[in-house]
Amino acid sequence: MHDGAIVHAISTMPPATHRGMATDMAAGDGDRGGSVGEQATHEEALATELSAAAAPPPDTATQVEGLLAHVPAGSIPDAAAGPLTQPPWPDVRVMTARPLAIEGRAVTVVVGKSETIAHLAEDVDAALVADALTDRQRVLIEVHPDGEHAAVVGVVQTQRPHHLRLEAGRVEVEGREELLLRSGRAAIRLRPDGDVELVGSRVSAVSRGLFRLVGRVLRLN
């Protein structure tokens, strides 16, 4: 339609129709304005993201300085204060050795192909090392950094001993179900119900004093 025809058509419309058209046109203008504003905001946000991505990453030193700014003062040792304190224990080496002789608290041992004198540690019993010497067991020694001071700190058992001797102020052996002492064809069996069984090819009992047998019933053969 030509502009003259549009003007003529609008002029011939009723007043109410004119007001409705004006309202629709204003609403359309508002919608277009809102769309333009939202598009501008989106473009600004996109430009900000692109500029942040294109920016060079922060320096590592700057990041570290930023982290250190949140660390309380005095919690990090100062390098200018000197080296850290050395551990209280000495720098010793632990190795095994073969004992050759023992005299008092001094033990002659062989380390590799050389002989040296090692002293027993305060908590090591000399009889224990003497048994290791008899049974050809090895001992455990500590060698100090100077290489001249060695101490025997224990015994290393590598095989069953040929002779076992148990010595203490009090020896207690307990078997909850049964206690059996046996050597060849001789044996003593103890049971928890009080039954004692003694078996042997020949049994001898000798007393230097009174020998007493007490029982409700004594049976011989």
C-alpha cells in the first residue's frame, strides 16, 4: 500500500482503534529496546572473557608472594638463621660380626676379613654372647662414625643351638592342655586333670633324706 492509502485508512478508523494501534506500537518499541540492551550486555561480558583469556598468566613469583602473604609471620624458618639442627642420634652403622673370643666385657669379632675389639653394650648379658660363641652364632654390632668404637648390641640366631641352657631366678613352664617332656623312650606327661604319667625302661628314685610315698591306694606290680 502507498503512504497516502495508509494515512487514509488510519483516518477512517474509529478512535478506539487508533488507541489500540498506538499501544501496540509502543510495546513493540519497548521490546526492541530491551532486546538491544540485553544484546549489549552479553557482548560486554563476552569481550571481558576474551580479554581475560588473552591476558598473559601471572608470574610464578607473584603467585608465591600472594600465597606467602596469607602465612602467619614466624611460621616459616628464616634461611639466614643458619642450617637446621642435626638429629640427636649419632650416625652409626649396624652390621653383623662373628665372635672369636670374649674376655670380660670385651669381645673379639671378625668383620669381613679384619678383626676388631667390640665392647658389650650396657644391657647385653655376657653369658648370652658366650652361648653365641659356643653355638657359632653371629652377633650384632654398632660401629660409630670414627670406625674405632664398636659395641655388641645383640645376638643373631641363624640356626638351632646344639646345647640349650635355660637359667633364671625362676622358671615356669605351663601347658594348658598337656605338658610332655620326652627324650627317646623316656617321658613324663602332665595333664590338667592331675594325671601324672612317668614312663621309662628303668626308673630310679634316690633320696638323701626321707623318701615318702603317700596315697590312698599304693599298688606294687
